[in-house]
Amino acid sequence: MTNLTRRSFNKQMLGTLMAYGLIETLFARDLFADAVKPIITQWMKDLSDLTKDVKDGKIKDLDFQAKLEALYKRVDLPELLRLLDMDRVAKSVRLPEHGVASRGIDLGKVEGLPKQLHFGKQIFCMKKGRSVVPHGHDNMCTGFIVLRGDFEGKHYDRVEDNKDHYLIRPTIDRLFKPGECSTVSDRKDNVHWFKAVTETGFIFNIHVMGYNRDNPRSPGRVYVDPEGEKVKGGLIVAKKITSQEAHKKYG
């Protein structure tokens, strides 16, 4: 293979890798200094260990949320973003008119991680005014960290789960900036809704499914309308709706 051919091949390969997410792109393009690579490798290993612990029932979900938020806050996001050409990443994603684009991430190149991870992961990408629409979770822990852009972020506790609605209590309502995070479990801040308020927005998300042995329901999303009737005690009747209805109103 000639040098010219190698350069052409590498250029094409890097363009392809750029579409697959944050960490792999950094490793593939060798944008980490040698002193930095072990740091992000250890961070990913800590994330893997933490999700395995909650999946195996070694820690409770509230402890998991606290530890995950502490782990997210350890990331030197400004340094990561200086090393990453985020403009190219953004240009590779086709942002939908409603809702978000979801980019899967292959962490197979990160040294020290098990082949079978206990968490799912993706990057949510969206235009201004588009949302990760309001929804709750059954038998799932999740965590967000904002990579780029600002978001209106809202969370609610699920006080009651009825056939056609949740009874929810607002817990968080604020602006989230890059590097800030939030978490969800069956017991705390279960319903969330994030809307981009800058021209574009990117969020890194992980989720652990089927962690709660006391919850017989299959893991999944439950779409709700948090702008329902307000009742006694500051609670809201949040009607359960379809994904299509949620994206039509809030996407």
C-alpha cells in the first residue's frame, strides 16, 4: 500500500469513526496525550464497575445515583472538548426536525473494559427547541452529562403509578450547562425532560436495565405529559401518552 493510499484510507476511516461518538474518536485519532489516556481509561473502568455493582444488587439505586453524579463531575470536560474537534462531530449528525438523533458508541477499544458491559450508552443530538421528551422509566437507572450546548432540564418524582397516569412532584427545574449532569432511578427523579436552548445540544447518556429485583415490570420508557392538572400538595396528574404524542407536543 502506498503512502498516498494509506493517507486516503486513514482519512476515510477517521471520517467514519467520527460518526460513532466521543471516546472512540479520541482514541482512534490519538488526540489524547500519553498522560491523559490512562485517566480516561480509568474513568471508563470506574463507570463499568459502578454499573455492574447496581446491576448485581451490590449497591442501592440511590447510592448509584450519588456515585454516578460524582463520577460525571470528575470528567475534565473542557480538556476533552479541546482535544476533540466537536465541529466535525456535529456536522456528521443529521439532526431531526422533531426529537433527537441517537448515536451509539463502541467502547471496545477502551483498554481494561469487559467485553460485555452492564450499561447501554449513546449520545443524544438535537436542534434548538428539540427535546429528550418527558418520560419516566420502569426498572432502569440512567444518567446524563451535557457535552455541548445548554438545556432546560426538569425532573419529577413519581409519587404514584396508576393505569393511565403518574402522579408526579417537581424536583428539578433549571438550566444545565456543559459538564453538568443528572440521574434517574425507580426511586428518585424518575421522570425527566431536557430541551436544547442553544442552536445545537449534545448529551452523553448511560442506562442500566433490569437492576431492580423488586420491580416485576420489563425495563423501558413510559411517556407522560407533565403539564397536566395540578392537585393538592404540589402534585401533577401526568397522563401516560404514546411516543408519537410526546414527540408531537414536546419533541
